[in-house]
Amino acid sequence: MKRALCSLLLICGFTAAVAQQKAAGKMPVNAEKIKAELIQLDKDWATATVNNDMTFVKNLVADDCLFTEADGMVATKAEMMKDMESGKSKTTSNQPSEYSIRLYGPDMAVIRHNITTAGTEDGKDVSGEYRRMHVLVRREGRWVVVDSQSVRVGPVAVATK
């Protein structure tokens, strides 16, 4: 009897864990709306960078965010904000395109896109085309960037598979 009861409890626990895991992996009902919202948020970020809108960037980027730059250097949010404030990093144009967004439940997303940008870093021209990837999570009801990476590229097409 004890063996049967233990087996039943084990099966019930396993079934509940599998069901919970499947539910967590489901796409949100409003996935297309969320994707459109994230694209607009990213475009607003591109504009804020050109306008040196420190408040927008500060609110969008999580305090624990790390940026892996095209040259391989890793920067924190504080370092990135300092470079923007001081003028060390100056963006004069940003044209994002070719978005691909993956949702991992209702509160996590990965954005990939191209961006043609013009600007300087430490007085050196860094204009060109980049491939960017941002990881966003929803915290306290709003999306924040928790990781970002840029790679310098020529024109590329977004993988659709």
C-alpha cells in the first residue's frame, strides 16, 4: 500500500511539473502585439541615442545590463551612460531594420536586427552597419534590456527558419 501511494504521489508530482513546464513555454496569446511593442521600443531607443535622451536610455536599460561591443569590449550600463553624458560616445544617426523577435513566454524576448549608424567613439568614426541582439525581460510591468551585443557586418538577411 505504501509503495502504491508513493508511486502515485511521484507520478502526480512529475505530471504537474511537466504541465507547468509546457505552460511556461507557450507563446503569449498577444504575441504579435508584444513583438510590435518591442520593435517600437527598440526604434525609440535608436532615436533616444541620437537625441542623447539619457532619461529614456536609463529607464530602458537594466542596471545589471552588460553590453558586448563590436570590438569585443564589455561595458556596464554605468560605463555606457558615462560615455554618452561626456560625449565620448556620440551617435548622429541610427536606422534599424530587419527585425527578428523571439518570445520566451510573456516576460522574456530576444531582439535581433540590423542597424546602420553614424557616430564616433573616442573621436574615431564608428559609422557602419551592425547586427545587434538585445535580451529583454519584463520587470515591474515594463520591458528592460538586460544584455546587448553588437557585431559589425555588411548587409545581411535575417534568418527565417
